[in-house]
Amino acid sequence: MKKIIFACDMDNTLIHSHKKKLENDICVEYLDGNEQSYISPYTQELLNKLKSRSDILLLPVTTRSMAQYKRIMWHDGTTPQLALTCNGSILLNNGEPDKDWLDCTYRMNEPYKEELKHLCEKYKSYECFKTVRIVDEMFLFVYCYNRDEMQDIAAKCAEDTSLSIEYSGNKMYFFPPYANKGFSLNRFREIYGADKVIAAGDSMIDCSMLDIADTALVPDNEMASLLKGENYKICEENKLFSEFILEYVLNL
């Protein structure tokens, strides 16, 4: 039997925020007692079908911290056994960090620890940043007040560091080389082995794993234009992205 890894981003790919909530959507996350994230009923139906496919491994690959990922409530026994959090830096196995994976990540992290701390302290004094913090010891996260200035701010910050800078919306990330979705997916594939890798994502941060996948699933032409190759499928017009990607994988 062929083995397929389905590497899937979470936010705005498999789940969506309250800003995009439709009637009858299922809440899958609460934050401070408030509903935060949702999936459609049809997405849940497709996830139920996917759990019976022994040839397909659903692997969430998310920039969320461990705590943020664990807030997601998977329904009807669809919780994936494995998940890559912190942009792939931490492999969770049944909700707990895989020791071998984490030990390897810590070794790769060692040359960047001081730089991460230095940038964190420096940027805390910047008035353009609302939040500055190191996520699970792995990378630096910054929330900017003005998303319209993100490109200029990123260019300015690039003068301070050798770390990779990526941003989405008001959020900016400073990633060491190991904290990269594509790098982490390759790490995982070497261990798990697979005949095929399908990847789905919606932002710049997902490009590295979309580029190395056998097939990349993206929401629109704008996202497709960021990819290096042409190994992509674009979501059908007027279709929810999560439903499109799950239908595609189930039809393999």
C-alpha cells in the first residue's frame, strides 16, 4: 500500500477564524472563553472519512506554539496522532513532544539562542511593535500595529539579523533555518517515509513546504504565484479551501 503524507497548515487552511464564520459552522477552538476558530460541517464530514484511510497520514504543520495547537478541539475521533508545531520545530506525538525530534532541534537551535534573545530585548522598545516574544524557545514572534508598513519594517529588521523574516497580516516571524516548514517536512519524511507528499497552505510561511511537495494545494492565483514550480492545484472558485483540499486528498 502506498503511503501518503498530507501536510496541512491549520489557520485559514483547515480551520478559519470567527471573522469568516458561517451559519452552522462548528467551533473547534476557544480563547479566553470566547469562540475563536471553526470548521464547516462538510469539512468535519470529510475529516471523518479521512480517519479511515490508513494510506494517508494527516500531518498538521503549523506556526502555532504547542499551547496554541493544543487549544484546537478535534471532533469525532479525528485528532491526528502526529503534528508539527512551532513551524516544524516540535513534533507532537499524541500531544507530547517527541524526545528524539526535540533533542535534534535543540542542537540545531544552539547557534541562534543568543541572537533570538538579543533581538527580543531590542524590539521590545520599538513603538511599532505591540507584542514581542520568543515562541517555545524556537523563534521570535512580533505583532505589528500597522500591517501596511510590514514590508518596510521587515526590510529594516533584515539589517539586524541573519534569521529568515516572514510575515502575514500583522504578524512577523524571525526563523532560524531549522524553524522552516519545508525543512521540517523533509526531516519528517526521512523518518516516516512516504511515496507521495501533498501539502496545503495559504501564506508565505507555507511556501517552503509547498515547494517541496509532490502536489501543493493553494487557495488562489496570488498564492500560486509565490511558488517556485508548477506542481500546484488552485482551489475552485466559491469553494471553501478546507473542503477543496480534503476532497482532493480523499480522491487520490
